[in-house]
Amino acid sequence: MAAQDPRDDDTPPWDVALEAVAAQESRRLRRALAIADFHRLAADLDFRTHDFLATIRQLVAHGVWRHHLGEAPEGHPMSEAELERLYVHGRIDEDLAEKFAVTWEPRG
């Protein structure tokens, strides 16, 4: 039997369980999620905040989620330059995300 080509795998590159938790929380709260929400979820579920943020980063990169500056639904999507400043060493800088009130939510 031939080995399956890993490119044929439809498994998303993010943690689908953390995606489901975050999406459910966004629906429950009826708003986009901020860093404080991810801190609370991580503490409640005994995960690292970084695990949630790494998942969210992948979701945004693949167009499944979006992020905004400001908590209001009309908060503007982040420009490429703003987005680049938010990531330090490939990770979301939590202090910067809080400072600029970055929020994340599922598309659609």
C-alpha cells in the first residue's frame, strides 16, 4: 500500500478544539474576543494563553477569523503594517494587543 501524501490531508494547521472553544465564547459573549478573554479561557481550561493565540494567529492567516483595532464591531481591520508590529518573534505580543485593544472574531 502506498503512503498517503501529507498534502492530501485536510486537517487544519490550527488546534480545532481551541478554535471551537474560542468561537463558542465569542458567540456566547456576542462580541469579538480580547486578550483578557483568552487569559480567562486559558486559566479556566488549564491551557496557556499562547496556545489560544497561536491558534487564533493561524485562523487569521487562513481567513477563518479576523482581527480589529478596537473592541467595537465597527473597529477597523488591521493594516499589514499594524499586523506586523503586533507579532514579536512569531508570537502575538500580548502587551501590544492590550495596548491597541486588538480583538478577534470568527468571520461570518
